[in-house]
Amino acid sequence: MLKVLHTGDLHLGMLHKTRNYPEELRQQLMDARIAVLAKMVETANSEGCQLIVIAGDLFHSHNVRKETVLQAVRALEVFEGACVAVLPGNHDYYNEMATLWKTFRENASEQIVVLSEQRPYPLCEYGLDAVLYPAPCDRKHSTENRLAWLTQLEEKPAGQWQLGVAHGTIRGISPDLDGLYFPMERDELAETGLQHWFLGHTHVRYPDLDMVENSGFAYCGTPEADGFDCSHQGYAWLTTLDGERVVNRSLQTGRFRFAEHTLEIRDLATVEKQLEEIAAETLLVKLQVSGRLPQEQYQQRDASLRQWAEQVAYLEYDDSLLTMEVSSASIAAEFPQGSFPYLFLTSLAEDGDHDALQLAYELVKKVKK
């Protein structure tokens, strides 16, 4: 039996500058990516894994700080199993001249193998009856994958477990409209005759199940969510190969959660209750608020939302679709008594048709502009 922890897309060194995060939070998001790597190694040890496979994009770019590279090495060195196999992805693609991989290799022990070449990697010297067949990235973008060398291989080295490791998209599964991310086909993977493919690049797990058997390939997803297009809590796979069975069990790994919510409200008490339900210590929230509020509450909305923001790590909200509920008092405050807008809107208010009143008010405001 062979037990493998399958991860990838950690993007260590990501600076999280795409949004206006407070500096303290930005640093926490960066630190969380290192912390999740250490957490996964600890899990691999407790589960008795013999192998860790990192299926690309361990690092966010070639320009990460040296200390980030050393932190990654230190985290991986704690692994008690036989071997750690690291595949270069499209963000940290392999280049012999790149300082990134020179620094990594110079500081890593022999237990850590960089799958930088298109060739079989027998793991017998690590005491594992397994062979890895990598498809490493050698640039940021490519319209062609790196599987072709496998079709030209005359003979596979001996090994009970014949396993592929690749970074790129699969048509129909991974978003890649222009075909720039080393696109692969399901049939291509199947035709290699390998028992299982460990895949990286797509930041969500696939299959999206807590457990799956003999799937042929699996995307691990990112172990630590990195933005609002990634709403899960971070995943990795614990893959067990036993006889003819390949079982993937999903592991939840991340610390931070990103969530987008749309709320239609009529009073602040309602929104505060809803916000409390989605609040969590490490939650980053993007909120779209619509509906309408009584005048007094409408004027207090900013203060209420800012107060709630203190309950979460980060709140970004858009209330441009939120309007003030028109009332007799607000009509009198805005329009001269006896004017047509005043008389017309007051008449609708007295009829109690709030929807018609709201529509009429908005039309009057447009005409005034």
C-alpha cells in the first residue's frame, strides 16, 4: 500500500495586493500560505504517508523572497516519510538559470526531489516501489501540454505504482478559454496507462467530492483560498493506492474563507442578523446590498455596516442599489409644499401603494436632474 498527500497551488510569496487589504491582514494572508504547508506535512506524518506530491505552483513567481524559499524547505524537511516530489508549475516554471530553483535545491535535502525533467523518476532509492512521470512547466503559458514524451517512451521502469504528475488544464473541467495553460484531454491521461495522475493548476478540487475511488486523475485545489473567486476553505487529497484501488479522501486545510453575499433588505435589524450569521473570525466578505430603508436607517447604514465589519477580517460592500424608502416626512423635507412633486407623491403615500410611490419618486428625481 502507498499513501500520498497530494497538494499544489500554494503560491507561496503571493503578496495579496489586488485589493485594498489592511497591511496587517495582508501579512496574515501571506503567513497563512506557509502555515498551511506546515500543517499538511504534519497531517502527512500523522497519516503515515510515504510520499508528498506538490503538483506545481509551490511558489507564486520566480521573484519570491529567499526567506520564503527557505521557509518552504524547512516546512518540507519535517516530513517523516520517504520522499517529497515537487513539480514546477506555470507560475514557478523550471528554468536552469532561475535563482528560485537554484536556491531551493541548494538548501533542500536529498529527500526532496524537483521533477524538472521530462523523464521517469523511479523512487526505489527512497524505498518506494513507485515511478513518477512528470509534465513540468517550462514557461508561464503554452498552448501545448508536456505529455508528448510519454508517448515516445519505449519502456517504463519497473515499479508497482506508475503515477503521473502534471500542471495544466483539462478541457471541460478547467477554465482556459484561450488554451494557454498547457491544456490536456482526459483521453490523453488515460492513454498513458498510468494508474493515477496528480494534477495541479485548477484552484478547486476535482472531483468535487469528499471521497472518490479510481477516478484516474484528481485536482487537489489550492490548500489556502486566495480570493473571492475561491470560496472553499482549502483542500488537499490523501491518496491511498492498494491493489487495484486508488482512493482519494479530501482534507480541509485552510484558515481563511472568502465569501460573496447578496442581501436584499428592508431594515437594518434584518441585515445585522444576516451578517451575524455569516460572520466568522477569519472570513473575508464581499457584500452587495439592495432594497430600501426608512430615511433614518438609510442615513445610518454606513455606520452600521462599518460596525459589523469589525466582526470579520475584511468587509468590502457595495450599497449603490440600496435606496431610501419614501415617506410623507421625507417628501415634505425634500419638495416645496404645494409643488407638483409634493402633491403627486403625497397622494401616492396616502393611498399606501409603496411600490408605486417608490417608482414615482425615482422618476421625479431623474426628471429633476
